[in-house]
Amino acid sequence: MTKKLLVIANWKMNPDSPGRAVRLAKEVEKGLRGVKNVSVVIAPPYPFLESAGRALKRAKLGAQDLFWQNVGPYTGEVSWRQLKHLKVKYVILGHSERRIHLGETDQVINKKIKAAIKAGFIPVLAVGEQKRMSNKKMHRALLRQLSGDLAGVSARAFRKGVIAYEPVWAIGTGLSATPRHAKKALGMIKEILAGLWKTKKVSTPVLYGGSVKAGNAAAFVSTKGGAMQGMLVGGASLKPKEFIGIVRNSSSINVK
Ligand code: 13P
């Protein structure tokens, strides 16, 4: 493995108090001491970005969304420019929970991706099929999302970008996809991106997300398993021991 793996903690709408958020960030930070082969990103909810961000040194800070305008009458939204004042480096966009509960369309996600790139953030675009389906249908679903979300976004513009493959049926269910399934999706995603960008070589990292735990993490990143470039972790990222386990177990896999 030449490139560093990337493990992103998506805290979603957790925890429920600033004190808990800071404590969680501190515990994770402590557990990252000595970790080498893995870059870690923590994405807390907006109200805790600043306080949790202050507790991070080894881990980078991520946001879970952004709005494409810089300032103005957009009730409830948080703009890329506002996020620029914090230490945010990564932004998760297109998460299935936003697609499902907030009706985010590929056009909306596309605007956000473009704004994130323009602002200098690293976009982490989440895609994935809704339910278990045939290879043909799964390919079609990924193609629809990727071509819509990345419409007008060149390979050069997305050169720092990351794709997170998260099959919706594996999120929060405790039933992760198999590393083999993740590898199949990885192949499809690379092939779709190659087609969109008219290139043979796609170097965009692809992460796996969906019920990742300390016990199954290594299999997703090992070259004999899923061969993914990292993971996007939900539930397990709220338990410091479990999350550190994910980071450490995948890190040891890649030590040469
Ligand atoms: P879980 O790890 O809780 O399945 O969530 C995955 C996810 O949605 C991360 O963005």
C-alpha cells in the first residue's frame, strides 16, 4: 500500500451535549497516538464543530454538509464561507440520510460539491444503492448518482475528492456488506468515473461505509479483501474504543 488509508467518523446528530462531544473528541485523539498509516477525520454536528475541533490535533475536522451560497437569506443553512472560519478540511456530501430524510437530489448535491471544491474543502461524496439488487441495477443506481452529483466536475477539479460507497441497506443495521461486495462496488465506481472523466486511470480514493466495526474493518481495506482505501464510520465512531480499534486494525494491515 502506498497511499495512507482514510478513516472518517461521521457522528451524525450525536452526541446530545457539547460536553460529551468534547470528551469524545479528546478520547479519540488520545487513542490516535502512534498511529501511522491512517489519516483520521472527525465530522461532528455543526454546533460542536468549533469545540470538538479544538480538541483535535492528529485528526482533521470534517463537516457533515454545507450550503453553496456564501451569505444571505437561507434560513437554517450553513454556508461554505462560514465553515471556512473553522478548521474544517473535509465535507461529507450526498449522505443517504440527507437524500432520504431531506429530499436532497443529485442536482442539489452537485451544487454543494462544486461549492466545496471552490472553497478548498475536500469533498467526500457518499453514494450507494438503496436495497440489495442485481449487479446491473446496482451499476445503474451508482451511475445515476455519480453522473448527477459530479455533472460538470472534472477529474482535475475532483483530484482531492473522495467517494464513500455506502449501501443504504448496510447503514446502521449491524449487517455490513461483505468485503467482496464492497470490492465489486469499488470496481463499478472506478469504471463509472473513468467513463465520466474519459480517462483510464482513476486515482480517487473509495471508502466503504455501513456497519463498520473494529472486528470487520481490516477486511475492507486489505488487498485480499475489499481493497478499499478507508472507511466512513457512523455508529461505531461514537464509541472511542471501537473507533480506535477500527483505525488500529486497519493500520496494522497496511504496515509494510
Ligand atoms: P453506520 O456505521 O452506523 O452503519 O453508519 C454508516 C454511515 O452512514 C456513515 O456515514
